[in-house]
Amino acid sequence: MNCPLCVTDGGLVVARTSQFRVVRVVEGEEALRFPAFYRLIWSAHVAEFSDLADADRHACVDAVTEIERTLRSLLAPTKVNIASLGNVVPHLHWHVIGRFDWDSHFPAPVWAVPQREVPGGAAARLRLPLQRVDEAVAQSLTSATR
């Protein structure tokens, strides 16, 4: 299979369940410009959200919600972007991206032209080190699935 999300983790694995994994994007411009960029990647190769059974859809949305809540609680972003595009990689995955009024693209979408440079790098502007955010995301998902 040529699906990159079936053959690689797709980022730094923060949490893994039997249904999905959550990764933080750690490579490329996205990681440098948007350090609080997480993806929930469904384990089974399905292309669309509607391909999931009812219980799986609920579990997926609940997990995305927990990631958003954690980012809001710890980092106080200006906005959290949530998207499931899959145009390039037709494997169900959700982007959960903490956005800040100081980030390179704000208020434009992450795929738009940068609006500004961020002196010192975006990760340095966060309230907490990303490892602590990763741990909190993992903990929130563990607590939510109990």
C-alpha cells in the first residue's frame, strides 16, 4: 500500500490506542511555524469520516475534542483550527492546530502565505515546553477513554 499514514507514524507519536494514534508534527515548515500542530490518525485505512461505525465516529470526535481542550487549557491559543482534508493523503486524519495571534500566518490559514516572521521561533513563544504538552495530551486521552 502506498498510503504514508499506513506505513509511517506520520509524526512524533504522543498517544496510541487500538483505534487511532495522535502525533505532533515535527518535520517541515509546519513544525517550525506551528509547534502546537497535532494530528489524530485513524488506525484502519479509511478515507472518509462517514466510513466509521457510529461508536468509532464518536470516539474520534471525543478524542479531537480532548486534544483541543488540552491545547486551550495549557497554551491559551488565540484559536484552535480543526480540519480533516485528506485531499493529498486519503486516510482519515484530523488536524488540531493551536494558533496564536503572533504566529507567522495568523489570521490566515496555515497553508496561506506567511504574514510575518516570528523572531526566536514559534516554539520558544509557547507557555510550556512541547514535551509537557505532549504528555498532557496523552493523559487527557487516557482519562477520556476510561
